[in-house]
Amino acid sequence: MDVDLAIVGHTKYEFPSWLFSGGTCSSLVTLSLNHCKFSLPISFKGFSSLTKLVLVAMHMSLKDTQVLLRNCTKLQSLHLIDISDIRVLQLPKLKELVWLWTPPCGAFKIDTPALRVLDYCGELLQVCTFQSLPCLEHVSLQYLYGDHPDHHTEKLQTISTRFPHVKSLHLRYQVPKQFVRTGTPAIFSNLRVLTLSITTKPSDDLFWMAMFVPAAPYLKTLQTNVRYLSFLESCNGVVWDDFNFEHNSLEEVEMYNFKGRDNEIGFARLLLRRAPNMRRIAFSQIPLREAVDRQLMPPDWPRAEEFSPRDNQLVLSKLWDGVSSSACVSFM
């Protein structure tokens, strides 16, 4: 069942909870509710078979949310989009949690020992948020609210501390308003795949993105996706000066939304120089698509700067000028 309402004026449609009472929906396995009100009595016993639940901008109290989740004993996938009234998640069978646009509202407690996939966009999570995540393999993060001179460095170190065992990590970043120096890099000892979705100004160089690579000494694959926003030109960007690193594990680089701009080629050349065992570097003019893309971008978010892609031969001539590497190049 998928209910997605078109809001007219300020009217809030209240979804009738009695539809799910008395065992009438005992076979329902997937439920998606979008922009409506949902009130539940304390005695509610529905959703005994539900394995996937999606809640988007719902008008629910903390009590209603907790009653709802308490009855989803078989839940394996949970999507919470723009939901503020959450304090505790205790779902022993949950494998996927997508939690986006979470406003700052104090401490959370997430107790999901079977969790394998976490996609989070919101405020910086406190240390006590996650109780135990022994099965977690993939994490996608975008932190909001607040910024200070060392925020990116602090967040990277925090991520490595709170998710030390992840094998796949997706970081979504907007360039900070201050200069940032990295200091001692964080260590992701199990990380094999790193994806960077960066929003920055058109004039920014991309060398600073390499700061994430030394932080994962056993990284095999790096994916990048860069969007350019003109209004960010007033930002100072990132200062990063550790150009002498060497990464012997990196084998594959894929650059999406690639237009052959000089800053993109410069970043690719840096990786070719510093990763002697790289086997393949690939370029795609198509942006990297996320399953939650439309939910990550607010309706009023500015459109990205558009650039005409350069000829592949021109890209190759600039890429290999003065660079020695055995990596093969492909255009996807």
C-alpha cells in the first residue's frame, strides 16, 4: 500500500487507523504513507507481517510513532523522511534504515543489531546513538546544522570512530565556509569502497577530496560525483596540502558527472600519481544516481551549474601529460 497525498491549503488528511485493526491487514508487507496524519491507540496491534515501512513528512506524535514501530516486529526496511518525533528505535530484525532530514531534537537511541545499511541525513549524531551494529556494511552520511573551522576534519574522525567496520561508505559534502586543514587522518581499516558526492563552487579545485583516500589504507574503489553551485563562490573552500601521500591499495576510480574541466582532470592526475597500483580510471558524464536522490534535495534547492563536456581526446591529452601510470582509461 502506497499513500502519497497532494496537500491542498492547510488541510491534513487523517489516515483511518481502524483499517489496520482487527487483523484486516495481517498480510500487508509494505506500507508507504506520505504527508498525512496517522493517530494510533495504545492498544493498536496491527502490522504483524510488515517488512518495509516508509514514512514521509507525517503528522504523528511521539506516542503514535512509538506505538507504530513497536508493533512492526518483522520490519526489515524502515524509511523515515522528515520525521522529528523519534527517540528510540529498537528493531531487532531491521536490516536497512534510511533516515533523512532529521531536525536537531536531542539524543537518539538506535538498537538495531541486524542493521546492514544506514543512510542518514541530519544533525551530527551523538556517541550514544548506536548501541551495537555488528553487521553494518554500508553507511551513507550527510551531516547538517552548524559549521566551524575544523568541522569536516572532526566529522571524518567521528565517522571513523562510530563506524569502524564499514566496508562501503558514501559521504555527501558541501564545501565549508572556512579554510580547513586535515591534521592526522582518520583510519578506516575495513573500508573498501568510498563514494564522495560533493557540492562545491565552480572555481574550486578538487585536490582536497584526496584527503579521504589516505584515511582508508585498504581502499580499493573510489567514486566521485561533483555538483557546482555558483552561490558558493563566496565561500573560501578547503585548504589541503598533503600532496605527498602514496596509496598502494587503490585500484579503481570512477568519476561521475564528469565534464572534463581542468579541476576534474587535475584531481584525476593526482590520483594516478599517488596510486601506483591503479588498474582503471573511468569517466561518466551522467551523474551518480542515488535511490533517495529526490528526497535529499529540497524543492527550493538551487540548480547546479551546467558545463559542456570536453572532447575525450582533449581529456586524454591533458590527463597523461607528464603522468606515468599503467591504468587503463574508459569513458562510460
